Amino acid sequence: MTEKTPSELIDGRIAELGDWRGETLATARALIRDAVPDVVEEWKWRGVPTWYGNGGILCTGETYKDKVKLTFAKGASIDDPAKLFNASLDGNARRAIDIFEGGSIDPAPFKALVQAASALNGAKKK
């Protein structure tokens, strides 16, 4: 039996959800891939889709009964002019976007956050 790749596991999560959460996760994933074409997908912490760019975590995509949570590992250091971050606002490092049923992702500002996260990872390496 061959092990599934992280991308295949993420495909499976999206399919198994089969509802608005799967659609939201798929949309976020597509936007992340568009924003950072060389993004690396990983499957962390017993089932959390995680995207890496420039050698560091860009964000994770957790799914709960009532929301999809996109957590940016270094979100507190990223400019968010569109005010997409609406969760985990008190921490020193992370910031998150909670998307509830009926909600959506604004593509341009979301992609800008992903690109900023990737740029920040690149800057930290130098």
C-alpha cells in the first residue's frame, strides 16, 4: 500500500466534508496556490492542511462544525488593510480568518496576505 501525498490527503478532506466547509477549504487552497505558485502542501498535526512558502508556514486550514479557520503563523507581522483577520487577534504571532457558513473569501486581499506571509518567510531566512 502506498502512502498518500499531503495533496492527496487534502483532496480527501475536501471530498469527505462534502459541504460548504469543503468548498471553502477548496477555495482557500486554490487562492493560496494562485498567490504562491511554488507553495508546498503538508498534512500536519493528525490532519491539518498546511501550506508552506519560502521555507516557513504560510497558513493552516482547519475545519470545525461551524467554521473553516485559516491561521497565519506570522499573521501579527503582516499588514491586513482589508481587515480579513477576525480571530486569534490577541496573540503575539498568529492571526486567523474564521469563515462561517454563508461567508466567503475576498480573493484579492486574501492572496495579498498569502503573498505577504511568503515574503516575510523569505525575509526571515536572510
